[in-house]
Amino acid sequence: MADASGIVVAAPSSGSGKTVATLGLLRALSRGGRQLVSAKVGPDYIDPRYHEAACGRPCVNLDGWAMRHDHVRCLLNAAAQDLDLCVVEGVMGLFDGPVQGFGSTADLAALLKLPVVLVLDVRTQAQSAAALVHGFATFRDDCRLAGVILNRTGSPRHADMIEAALMDRSIPVLGAIPNAQGLDLPSRHLGLVQAGEHPELETFISLAAGLVADHIDLDRFAALAGPLPAALEPAPALPPLAQTIAVARDEAFGFAYTHLLEGWHRQGAEISIFSPLADEAPPVAGAVFLPGGYPELHAGRLAANTTFLDGLKQAATRGALVYGECGGFMVLGDQLTGADGEDHAMAGLLPVHTSFAERKLQLGYRRLEQTGALPWPGALRGHEFHYSVLAHQGACESLFTAADSSGNDLGAIGAKRGSVMGSYAHVIDMEVPA
């Protein structure tokens, strides 16, 4: 078991400022000499890259619904090995998650037996914050609220009023972060702008860290952390797509889970990286993986990158497994229509036309059954999160049959033609045993 302790940073709702508070905590604690790592609850590709910029270590995703629970413990312990502290950022509100199943931040905190610190956006309330804290502290017996951070306070007097209202509670207030300019993260349709695209990322993180260091009791925060649960034995990862895998990675293809790539590497796979936006062909390999990302923002450029597109076609001709998820699936198709209605020719390896011209949000966890096209067990878990739509799909095999987190049948999804395949689903892990 890792020697580190762990703590969960959560909030009553999305938009409370928990990501900014977490980034400030990570950088401020690192500056103070703590050897720490972070984790992010749920299916999130963007926040972990901000975490890594803040503390300098890879961030791991932990998902109580889509991951086997022994896998969650293994990932957390492996990430925290030989470190002091693991800071786990929650997702949405503390108790928000799938209608059926185990997937909220509270569920994960209960599974790992870790204490929770609640970040409260108090811009529009004062003493009523005490009632909210009381409700969150008593809502579930298996989720322990250990501390509170007041966020976006309007003045010292405002913070004092709330702290006084919380004085007779057993839950300590760790500090109050004042409302400040320059702490809004830029966003787009799938969430925050990626960390690598933030024009002033270091300035932003330093500002957040300074506010946290000035207004939060960092020693008290760290002292609240609890021991990480033991992982009794390593949980098997999803098998690699092949023993040699070319993975697309740049601003258009940034949504690859660290735990998948590291799991493949641990099983002996050789992973090489290439950039479609730089018009690089995939290196010769047994498999090519096009993760999700933002190809719709770069559709014209991708359509003109013939070295990249011809390289995909050559890989398919050689019989390499060519697999795309979400944005990668879109690029494997015949055509991608941008938000402006302009059509762009893609790789033409799947009879698929996707469109961003008429946005329709598709969001949710997915149970996936596949027939052996991928070198993975038949039952998988993953998620969808996209605004593009499938405008047309020609005759071909589907890749998965899908259901949502409540078990509602979503029918066949994805496409397969020879060794080329993909879908809008992002695969996370094997099916959780019943």
C-alpha cells in the first residue's frame, strides 16, 4: 500500500469553484514541500491536465461507476506510491451521479474511506451556508465531511458572519478565499479549454496558489487526510490494442485516458505518439488509436493533411487495427461538417458522415457489448460526451450494442469495416462484475 494519505475536494454543485481551489491547493502545497499527486473523479479529460500543470505529476481518473472497484484502489495506490498526499477532486455536486449505480463523488469517497472538504460558493448567502453544511454533513452516514472552504467571499466581514454561524458545528472552516478577478477558466462546448491552450496558464495557477496560501490553513487541510485503502492485488488492465500502438496526440486528439495508456505499457506494449495536426503519418504499428478531442475545430486543416490521412489508409491496408473514439471516429469517416456548415473530407475509412452544424448534446455513461472486434472482453463500460451528430451512416457492421447507466437499450452504435472501427463511446474499463 502507498504511504500517502488522501482527501477529497468536493462542492455542493458544479460552478462552485472547486477546480480552481484544487489547483491552488495543489500548487500551494507543492511549494510548501509536500510530495503530492492528484486524482479526478469521473470521466474527465481536461481537468487532469490542469492538475498536472499545478503539481507536476500525472493525474489519474477514478470512476466509481465505470471502473471495477479494485481497479480504482490500484490506480490510486500506484499514483500515490512514495508520496505524502493525494488530493482527489470531485465531479459535479458531492452527491450527483447516475440515477442507478455507484458514480458520485460521495460514492467514491465512501469506497475509499476518505474525508471530504467542501468548497462553498458563498457569493449569494451568509448564515444560510451553515444550514447547507449541516445538510451535506448529515445526508449520508458513509460520507464524512471533514472541513469547509468558503469560496468567493465578498469581504472579511462576510466571511466572519459565515464562520460564526458554523462555530457550533464540529466541521472546521479551513479558510475563506475572497472573490478575485482573473480566476475564471476559459471554456468551450465540451468544458474548459485544454490546459495546453490556456494562454496564461502559469500566471493563472500562481494566482490561485497565492490566494489559497494566503487564506487557507494548508497544514490543517493536509492533517485532515485519511489513509489510502489497501489494494490487495493488482487489477488487470484492459489488454493493449496491439503490441505496438501509434497514438494520436495534439490539440485535436487530446482525450486519451492515462490509465489506459499506462496499462498497455505495463503489459509490454510499445506506444509511439504522432500529431495529425502536424501532418504526421502514424508510425508503422500493429494498431493506430485516434482518441477523442476537438477535430471539429481543426477540420479544414485535418482535411488538408494528406500525409496523415494517407498514413491512416496505409495502416488499414496493412491490416493494422485502426480504432477511433468520438473525435477519432469522426475523422475515420467520409465527411465532417463544421459548425459553419462547411463540409470537410476525412479519411474515408468508415461510411460515416458526422456534423457539428446542428448541435445535440449526447452525454452519459454507457454499457457496451462488442463481438470481439477489439482485443477486449465483450462487456465494457465507458461514456459519451459530444455535440456532433451522426448525419449519415452507410451499410457496415456496428461496433457495439449500448445501454445507458440505467440499463435502457440504446441499440447498435459505432461502425466497423475490416480492421477499421470506432464509435462515439470512450471506453474506460471492463464491465464491473455483478
